[in-house]
Amino acid sequence: MKKKLLMLIMAILTMTVNLHAQKTADELIKQVVDKTRSLKNLKIDFVYKMINEKAGINETKSGILYINDESYRIELDQQLVISDGKTVWTYLEDSNEVMVTNAADGDEAMTPSKLLTSYYKDYSSSFVKGREAANKFLKTIELKPKTGKKFSKMQLAVDEQKLQLLNLSIFDNGGNTFYYDLSKMTPDSKIAADFFQFNPKKYPGVEVVDMR
């Protein structure tokens, strides 16, 4: 679940700047990366769906994602994932338990910084045609990993007139589709200094499982 949510971070980091039809998908991605780096932080309200038709799975949840440089915070249902760029805290409300790990630093690391710097060599992008019937301003960019990843492709839907990311879909290699409807984006919010750190004092009786 955490890795799929962090894929959302990558998609947001690639779709927060004006899009122009004359440009190639790669050129648009480069502009988006440059624009995103200039933001102080970003807050995204979203609705998350996981669908697997063969397994009869169709789950829907609402959540909020915060991004600040290499730090992030994901609030989804009864789960909270926080990272300050060095440490990751995964808190489960139903068991009042928090797992503590080091931020991944391998090839599969999903931190915003690594996704930005490795984007061009790890993924290929192209426009997808045939989805404009319902909305003539709808444009879709498809991303495919150049090397082995746990997902086969991602599709990002954009309203070209409003210059707004509408939704994104992640297709993994196990037949699952992870769909995110991005209802609201708020840049440069006022965020407390300790917002991207887990404070056990705020969760009385929490069990800390340190896996570092």
C-alpha cells in the first residue's frame, strides 16, 4: 500500500505546471519537474480506488497527501505514513502501532527527490489518443518503466483547457489498478516544522516497532 501511495507522489510531481499540446510528453514532464521544484510545498486531497476484477476487489477511500522537498505525509483511512526524508513512520490506528524504518535508498526508492532525478532515464512517456470523446479538452499521458518495476504503466488524465490534472491510474503486474481522483491541490501552505515527524506523545500507549 505504501509503495502505491508513493507512486502518487511521483505522478503529482510530474503534473503541476501548464500543459501545451504542441509539446512532446517528455518536454511537458521536464517543465513540470522544474515548476514543482520551485514550490515550497504541496497539499493534495484525493479519492483512492483499488480495483481487481478477477479477485472481485473494488475499494474506495479518501485521503490527503502533503509534499515538502523530500518529506511527505499521507493520511488515508486509519493509516498514517510520515517521512522526513531520512525516517519513515507508518502508524496503524486500529492497532495503535507505529513501524519505524529508514527511508529507502535502493533502486526502488520512491522518494520525491529520487523520482525527479531518475525520471528521464527510468521512464518513457507518450500521449494516449482515443479518450477525448467525453471531454474534447482531455489529454492523457502514459508512462512506462524502461526497466523492471512492480507496475506496467501509469496513465495521467489532464484537462488541457483548465491546465489541471484530473486523475491518474497505476496498473501493476498483478492485475490491480490503483486509481486516484485528485479533487484539490493547494500549493505553499503553512506547515509546522514538526509536521513531517511522528511524535509518540500525541498517541498515548502507542507501540513502537523499530525495524531499522
